Amino acid sequence: MKRPFVTVLALGALGCDTRSDPARGSVPRPPVATSDAGWEGQRPSPPRPRLDAGAASEAPDDASDGRTPSGYFLVSKERLATLRAGRTGAAWSALLANAEEALVKPDRTQSSPENVALAYLVTGDKRFAAGAYRFFKANTSVDVRDGSYLGFGDLLRGAAYVLNYCGDALTPAERAEIIAYLERWTNELWFANKGSGWGLEDAGNNYYCAFVEGTAHAAFALEAAKHPSAKKLVDLTRAKIEGPKGSLAYLAGQGRGGDWHEGANYGQRSKQRLFSAFAAIASMGGPNYFARTPFTREAILYALYQLQPGRRSLAPTGDLARDVAMDVSPFDRDYIQLATYWVDDPAVRALGAWYLTEVAPSYLTPRLNVRDSLYRDVVFPRFRPVESPAKLPLGYRSSGTEWLNARSSWDDGATSLTVVASPEITQSHAHVESGGFVLWRGGWQIADAGTFGKSGLNWEAGAHNMINVAGHDNTSHKSGGLVQYADAGGVMYAQIDSSKLFVKRVAGGDYEDMLDEWTRELVFVRPDALAVYDRVVAKPLGKSWSWRVHTPGKPSGDKARFFATHGDGAVSIDVLDGGEVKVQKDTDLIDGGSTAWRVEVGPNATGRVLSLLRTGARGAPAPPPAEAIAAPGVAGVASSSHVIVFSSAPLGRPAALPFSYKVKDGPKRQHVLANMRGGCDVDVSRAGGTVTVRVSPGTKYRATEQGLVRFSD
């Protein structure tokens, strides 16, 4: 059951995705140049630095890539032999320097017990074993119960590494102390919990992933130490992963496709924690969970589509607690590195290698130095071969969350559309954004307002590109979600039913629906056009609804045609049906205002809004105005290359046949009819500068399974 939003805020403030590290709080977003100018006339923003500065991440030997368990976490028998035979390379040098610094001061914001322990494992220098133990002792000053055991995974993982890597150099008393620490906290967490119990039974929650991470490390460190309590914890770990409500079940259900219901930020951290547990188990000779779920492969593919053209920014969803800009960071390197090492698909492994080489090549970057993970770049070799995603399809569906991406190409200057179509909010860090989308071309052109805010916690629908209903709560009933989806022939089509997304708590504590209907249809015509059609039927509780799209800077224009630019790109917004349109700054959002602006349409008598959005390069000529199509039973839009027609019937039911519509004559265009069923005939005639299309019962064309009919005039 979803918690009240005040509780969500309290948990978010604890920094669930920041590894309990005060040095990893919110990263200030660099200022973005915007202006009130239209499509043309703005100067390009200066490029941000690429994420390839800092120490090189390459390990000493490309070939030492075996997976034979060595008896030590992560590092294979082959890799350990290579490291001990010849300690060279930038990754080793960076780790050794960091470990030496940690001998002077075991600072969790600058290093980790894992780094120092690995220095001992490779060199045999007992100074590092002693330093790793001191690091463990320093960590024991942190109360594991803080934040309902928020730091459990990090703290127990570090202790487990010290025991596992340095056990032969520790005194019996030191080993006993670490063993007691691991036993105490795992038993308390699961069997005598003194916190809220948050996340203990929810495999899709970042807390649960942290609990599995810490338990797995404790269990297998104790097993390697031949301690009698190990079996209980190993069995517990397996139950939490393999059980009917465990991690594997979540990955096979809501995790299908590689996305995460908690959103981009918390999903990133959950994957880090879960893959850390899986890697610890597999590397110690336990079950290889990476091979038992397609999620390993899907997480890499999802990351590639989540990455926007230009290779710097990620599509935002859910709470953005660490970095509202959602730039690529070393945290992405973390889970992609683990997935790439363990994935058994050579083609996907090569794609992961590309991400690690070209997108997130280091844990040390100009904006964020994750020094505590330097050991990862030593224990893992460079991955070869490297394959760019250029040959991948241009569309992707993560079906567990119904997250969609469609792009015009894999070039840096491409247009990229990302859509959220989840049927229900199932996690506290998720936002009311099902049916929303963002659009990228040389920067965010249609943006999430939270990306240009301060808190990153702008959960309300009004901060997203969708319908907003004033007064809605941060929960939902279950809607139809993604009803239809197709991506073929240069066109992506999605039909989304979010009719029960908007709810409000009323007397008695129950939630009531605020709308009878909100259905949305999107047709993305590559390379640069997006038609959006919305049907809204409000209940009395939802009569104050509006349609919104957000831009980083103030749009120019008036009435129903607007232009905005950002970065190296631009967007035109044609509102073809829906009533009065206004432009307003996003200073009035729940959980903090944003510097973004919005184009907004208020409630109207028909409950219909039709729009066409087109992206382009900054400074390029603006596209010609779009033409609205309005005829009995249908509504649509015509551009210079396409005519897109929707049924205006409730819930996207097919329009009654026959129906006709007219557009201005011009170059030959492709027509896309949505919400069709069965067969039809199409007659096209031209007269007096007008093209008339009559669609009637027949057999010439047959609708696809998704309800589409396509033809040229």
C-alpha cells in the first residue's frame, strides 16, 4: 500500500540513492542559457564537459577475464593471478594512491574498506589489512538502524570485504568482532527489526535491494570463513532472491525490460545494490542469478535507450533526489559494469563495453568522484569487443513499467521521445506521470519541469507533460496503461489509458477517481514530429483539469502556435484543438517551483486536445503551420509529410464507418488512421485544392492488431 506523501518526503530526505554519503548529496545543476526568443536568434549554450575526465578506468590486462571463483568477492582466480603478477595501469595506480591516503584517515567520503582491503589482497602488505580493519572500526560508529537501516547494504558489504580479503592478516579477536557485527545486524534486520519495517517485503524497493546486498555479503563472507552461522544466512539470502515475492519474481514481472518502478534515480541505485548482491554470490561460487534472469541483458539495453542523444543526459522519471539534471554519472558505471561482466549475451556485452568506454568511462569525473568504487576498476578487466548501439532498433519498450523510447537515429543530433505508460503507481518515489513524455533534440525541448527545479521531488502531474487535475493525490488506482503500441515503418504509435490515474482522498479516508476518462494517443513520425490527442471526461472532483507541456525557457508566439529553443535544438508547438492557450512560468508547482515554462490549455467543452510538436536544429527555419482536421467522428492533423487521424469517440473506440475528412492539396503524404478495426476501403479524390478522403467498410485495407491503417494519398 502506498504511504502518505509526507512519509515519502521523509524517506527521500534520507538520501536513499546516495549511499548514505554526505558528500553525495544533490549536485547543483549548471545554469542553462534560455531566452524569450523564438525558434531562431538564440546563441548555443557552451558545451558541458564530457564525462571522460579523471583517472582512466582501464585495468592492466584485457585478457584476464575468467570467472573461476577465487574464494574472494568479485575478483576471479584468473584476475587475481594477473594482478599479483604485474600491478600496472591507471586503475591500479589510482586505487593504491587512494588506499595509502585511507591509511592516514579512513574517510567514507573519500575511500572505502573495499579499496584498502583489495590493496592488501593484491600486495600482501599488512599495513593495508590493518588499515582496512580501522576503516571497519570507523564505520561501526554509524548506527545501522538510521533511516530504518538505510545504510545496511553499504556498511555490511564493507565489513564483509575486510573479513574476506584480509582475514588471514587479522587477529582472532578482530575476525571475531567483524563476524559478530555481520551476524548481529543481519539477524536484527530480518528477525528483530527496530525500524519501521519499510522495504522488508517489497522486492521493487531500493531498501529491499540494500537489505539483500548486505545479507548476501555477510552470508558468503561467513561461509568463506567456515563459520557455523553462514548456512542460515545463505539460505535466507536465497529465499529473499528466489522466493515467490523475491527479487527474481520482481524482475520477471514489474522489472521486465530493465526499467524500475521507483524511477530513474532510485532505479539506478536499486540496480547497483541488487547486482552487487548477485555479483558477490556468483563470484563466491554460489548461484549465478545474472544468468537466471533476462533482466541483466535488459538493464543494459534500457540504459542505452534511457541515454539521450549526445551521451550526457538520462531520461528522468520519479524522484530525482541526487541530481535533477539526471546527467550520466559514475553510479551508472557501477551497475553497468557488473551487468556487462556477468551477462552471457556477447552482443549485449559488447554494448555494455561501449557504455563503459564511451559514456561512463570513470568513477572519477569533474562533477562527481566516487572514490569508494575504485576497487571495481581493478577487479574487472577492460571489456572487449566494444560495439556502439548504432545497429539497434530505434524503439524500445520496457514492458514491466511500460516505459517507451523512440528516436530518429543513434546520432548525437537525433530527436528522442520517451513516454511513461505505467498502469499504476506502485512505489513511493514514483510520480504521477503515466501518459507523460519528454522530447530531446540537442537538449530538452519538451522537458520535465523537475529537471529545471531544485528538489527533484515534483511528483504532481502538473510538473510533467500531460493532463493535470488540480488537487490530485500522490497515488492512483489501476488504469489500462499501455493499451496499444507499435513501432514500424518510421512511425511509433502508443495508446494509453490513464483514466484512474487521478484520485483524491475524501471523507472516510477512501480515494475517489477524479476523471471518468483520460486516454492519450501519440504518433511519433520520424525524424521530428509528434502528434498527441487527448480525451478527457471529468467527474465533479476533476473539473479543474488542464493540458500542459513544459519548455526550459519561455516560449514565444501567441494563440495556438509557440516556439522555444534550448541547447542546440528547438521545438514548435501547435495546439490545434482545445480552446484558450496560455504561457505560464512553473513557479507554482508542488514541492518547489521550477525555472521551466509551460504551454497550458484549460478545461474545454469537448474534453479534447489535439497538438503537433516538431523539433529542429536551433536557427533552422520554423516548420509551416500544421492543419487541423475536424470531421464527424474523427479529429486529426496534417503536416507536409503525414496526415494523422484519430477517432474522437470515448476511449478511442473506432469511428463509425463511413467517415470522411478533408485536407489541403499538396505533396503526396502518408495517412495514418488510428483506432480502426477490421477491413476498410479508402477513396481519395482531389478537387479545388482540396484532398477528400472517404473511409468506408471494405477489404482493400485491414487494420493492424494495434488498430492502424496506413496509405498514401
